[in-house]
Amino acid sequence: MELDTSRFFSDRLIFNEALPHKFEIATGFWNWLQRIVAWIFAPAAYTDENRRTLQCFRRYLTEALGTERLQRISCRYEIDWAEMERKGSPLLSRDVAKIVIGSKNIYVDDINEKIQANQNDPRFAGKTHFSELDSATLSAVQKELSSQFDSLWQVAEITDRITGRPTQWLSRFYFDPFLADRERQQITREHPDCTFVDFLHNMAARVIKREMDVGMLIFAPNRADGCAQQYVLTGKLATGQGMVSYIFHPAGIDSTLEPIRLFRGTSPRNSDLDALSTMITDCEADIGRSAYESGQVFEPIIAQRLGLPRIEVGHSMGSTVVQHRLAHSDHIQQAYLFCGPGVSAAEAEEFNRRNPHVRLVIRLANNDFLSNLGEVHVGYQAPANVQVDFLRYRPRGRHNHDPHVSVWGRMPDHFEVESGITPAIRDQALDHRGLTCELYRSFVGPFVSVLLGWVRDVVRFIFSSRIAIEKGLKIGYMAGSRWQVAHFRAV
């Protein structure tokens, strides 16, 4: 049974245990008349039927998912079953689709509960939590949990191109976790077959734009022997000043992956977390400086509780933040920089003066003007200890794919690597001083940055916002056999 995910006028469902897919769709003129009349006055027969459906469906979900997992899914999508029953609200096809999609988001808690509830399973003998499982077992459990409803209900694929922004226009104004989860699940499906660079590019450019909660598991590129591997989201930092960062650690005791830290780029849509701040730091004279500095107070906590990953990744403005960190940090051994504006010339010179032992993986597109902002990109006139892996992509043929958010390595029919890039050509590409777009940004940007700062402060004073709730550092960790999340805020 394919579920209707329409935001408006989604199908009303009636629970029927005798049917293979458990529901029948309420159709016909009388049904629609009742739904319209119910906005003003709901007939008793209509609300009673809805209550019975909700009660049966909730009981079925509790048996299938367990009370705690159902509660977590319901909270993410703000489904209040008790309130729906009280009002006699209809169970819509979209509501069921949320449960299906939510069940495909796998968290540490889901794995732990399965282990503890199935101690007779030989895979879990002597084990109490997810970090004791090998990659193959973890992958198998993850697939079991995420496919519980596949034989009953299907949610249609998103046919629109999935870029850095939501595929539905209304979700660009109001955050829609349901759409974000659908999009993320679809664009991470190819991860097992990706190269590590393409995986990081996709994660930084598109995946972390769809907000995730600490404890979520994400498939990563397969091991050399073909075994599936996963990352678990262990840390999330949102400073309220333009920095949004995610820390991932390998899941599976035999994983060959290394911890990674990703920095989100500019997110100008109202639905994005801390959207205005990312535009403010884009425009300031020392581009990216306020976002970088806002995260410094949390670094000692990250170092103590999680350790500082040696691999840092950024896309767009996130790449600029990583460049600031390269100029002042000693722990980074590899930096993956995708489509990033540069930093000030002084900051790039400081990086060169320190001459750290680091590998820079720089990926740009030759028709992406956004990466021509900032004065100088780190890697310009790189000193001896710095290894620079530089590639620039160009369009292949005519198409309308946005190079700034496209994962070029996964699109060989549309993008190709430029040949003949010498160190001199590379330095020319990384030096943006004198380019029209950077001259304009450096002249107009500081005034826009101040203006947007006033707007942000007024909006936050008058209205409640998600950043007020999410602001700070969240760290996940095992305490005994329970997964805990600690939330730290700057004072």
C-alpha cells in the first residue's frame, strides 16, 4: 500500500486488522463531506470511528516498535496520540508515512533495546550495547529495524532533485523533519558504494543540511572486503553565531573508519537552523570569523569528552570555518574543503607560517562564483609540510545542475575533472584578491552584516526560535548500558 504524503488533504484511513496492509482508505463523497464539516462540528459517528482507528493503530505500533521507540518517533514529528484521540482527529496517510520514515531512522537507543530484548539471540550473547557489535552484525540489525513496515506500506520516492535546500517550497519557510528525513534517507542510500571523498562531499553539502539528532547511525562507504560500515553521530554543536558542526565516530568494533567532524555551510532559508547567522558571517569583513570564534569555547569539552577528530570537513562557509581552524589548530591531519570561500590573506599567511603537517583535499568547480569569495583560500603558496590534493571540476555538456551543491564525483555524465592543473594555476585559483565578486562583497558585506545582526537580535527577542532550544553542544555517550546525551551551553 503506497501512502499519500500530501501535506493537505491526505487520505483518511480506517484501521482493519483483516487486511494485509491493516488499513482501508475512506473514500467517497460522504467521507469528504464529513471531513469538511468536522472542521466546524464533527459528527459523533465520525469521531468515534477515528478514535477506534487511532487506538487500534497505536496498539499495533506499540507491539511492533515498543513504547520507547514509538515515543521517540512521535516526538520527532510532534504526533500527540492522546490529543488526537481526545479530539477524534482522523488518522491520515501522512501520519502513517511519518511512522514508516521515522522507523528507518536508526538510533543507538534502537540498537540497545533490540540487544537487551533478545539476549537469546547468539549475535548478542554477552553483549549489552551497540558499541560491542561488529560492523556486519550492526549493519544486519540496522536493516532489520529499518525495514519493519516495508511489506505493509511504502512511501514514494522524492522525484525532484535533492540539493542543499528542501524539495518542497513551504519547507523552506518552516522546518519539516518528515521531509528532511525522507530526503536524507534517499541521498544516503548510495553511501556504501561511494569513495570516501564523495561520501564526505555528500555529507557536508547535502546530508547535514537535513538536521540530525545525536545518536543517529549513518551508513558509510563499505570496507575493502565489502562489509558495510556505519558512523554514529556523537556530537552536535550549534553556537547561534553561524557555526553548525557534527561529529561522527565509527560504529562497530572492527570498523576501519576514523572519527570525522563536519561543518555546515551557509543556509539562507528560514527553515534552516540559525539561518541568519550564517548569512551574517558570510558578509563580515573577515569572512567566517565570528562563526569560527563562537565555537572555540566548546573545544575543551569536545577534546575531553569525545576527542578532537583528525579529519575535518567543510562545504561552502563550513569550508571557510575549517580554514580558520587550520590556521590556529594542531590536531587536524586531513582537511576536506569543498566549494569554500577563502579567508583573509593574513589568516592564510598565518597558516603558511605555522607550516603544519597536514593534507588538504580541495575540491572546486570552475563555474561556482561562491567559492571565489574571501581573499585567499588556504593552500595558496602552501609550504613544504602541507600536502595539497587539488581538483577543479567543470561541466560536461549543457545541464542545469548547480555546481555548488552537486556531488561531482557521483555525476560523471555532468561533471569532469579539469586536466593540466599546475601549481601555478592552482595558486591562481586560490587567490581571490582583485576578483569582482570579492571586491563587491568586501565593500558592501560589512554593512549588510551589521544590518542582518540587528534583524537577528530583534527576531530572537520577539519570537521563539529553534536555535534557542538547540543552541549549545550536545554529546552522546554510553553510561553503563544506556545511551545518554549531555547538553552544554555557553554562559
